Amino acid sequence: MSAADTGAQAPTTFTDQCREATAAGWEAYENHPWLTDLERGRMTTGRFLAFQVDDAPFIPYIHRTLALGLTKSPTGSAWSRTTANLLSEYFVTEETGFKQSLVESLGHTAVRFDAGALTPAREAYANHMLKTGLDGGIGEIAAALYPCAMFTRVVGERYKGVDIKGPPAFGAWAQYYANKAGSAMAEAHAAVMDECATTAEAREKMMFAYARSLQHQIRVFDAAYESHPGWPATGWAAADASITAEAAL
């Protein structure tokens, strides 16, 4: 007899517990003014560009963290198969190229996408990912990657059917994340987290990795929303100072 037959509630998963414990963070993430401005036709080109040129050099760090996870995940596991498929069919080159096309369509061709272009907020997120990949187990790695993988819902599902105002690049970016590969990765992360939540110590470590990534996710949107001061001799502002001026408008 199932829980539904008896009227009892199904057991709460560890992923559900993480979500409940960080409800305020998810509220701040999903309703960040950067995202709501895009939805309501208030997005500026400068703020849009600020996010894209900061996000592109971050993509390889997610790739590396996933690759580190492959060394720690059981061979042939569902997580490993999903990760291998994502890395080979979708990630890094395709997504970076897509972002390059968005930036160029908005009239900017001199923007650098190397690691030196990371803002301090994004660099902190990248370092958190790599540290977790190097030091953590597969449960912690999945937990650290989960908030970013949820872009398929926070962005992709949110903007389905929404007529996004502004340059075509705005709508193209929103629709890009409504993809099945990304959704499958988020589900795989959640499954691993639930499987690994067997001890108090494991749950504590995963909760920290999860919550810290969520905090970083909010901070990188903060960085794109606020005007950047620029960083002498390095970073995207040095490559194309006009983006800084546009972001301030």
C-alpha cells in the first residue's frame, strides 16, 4: 500500500530539505531584479552584457568540476552517464560560442572570455566549485553544482511563452536554457544528493556546498546588476569600457 493510499505524506527527500532550509536564498535568486527586469521589459543592454561576459569564462570551471565528479562517481552510474552526455553534446564550446554570438549581436567584439575576465564575485564562485570538486565527495559536488543546474527552471521554464522586450539577444538567451540536457543534469544532481544523505556528516557537508553555491549565484547576479568599477589591466571592463558605462544607465 502506498503513502497516497493511506493518506500519509511521502518522506521528504534531502533535496527538499535543502530547498526548505534555503528558502530565503531561493526567493532572492528567483526574484532577483536582474531576472525580473528581463521579464518585465526593463533590462538594459549594459546589464545584460555584464552578465554574459562574466558568465562565459565561468563555464569551463563548471566543466572541470563535473570532470572531477566523474573521477569520484561510481563507473556507469546514472550521474556519470548524464554528465558525460552533457559534456560531450552540449557544454563549454557550444555555450561559450552562443554567448559570444549574443555579445557580438549587441555590437561588442572586443570582449575577452578568458579567466582574467571573471569579476571577483564570479571568481569566488569558480573557486568554490573547484575546491568542492577537489576536496569533496560526489554528493558534495552534486550539491555545489545543483543551484547552477537549476537554470533550466529558474530561467528556461520561467520565460517559456514570455514575449521578452528588447534586442533579440535577450529572448534568445532566455530560451537557450529550456533544454532537456540541462534538466536531466539537475535531476541527476538531486538524485545523488538524496542517495548520499545517509549520515549527519554527509548531510552537513552537502548542505554547506549547496547553500554556498546558492549564495554565489545571487552574488553574480548582484555583480551584473550593479555598475562595475573596472579592474586595471584585466577583466572585461578593460577590454571594452563601454559596457561599464552602459551597465550604469
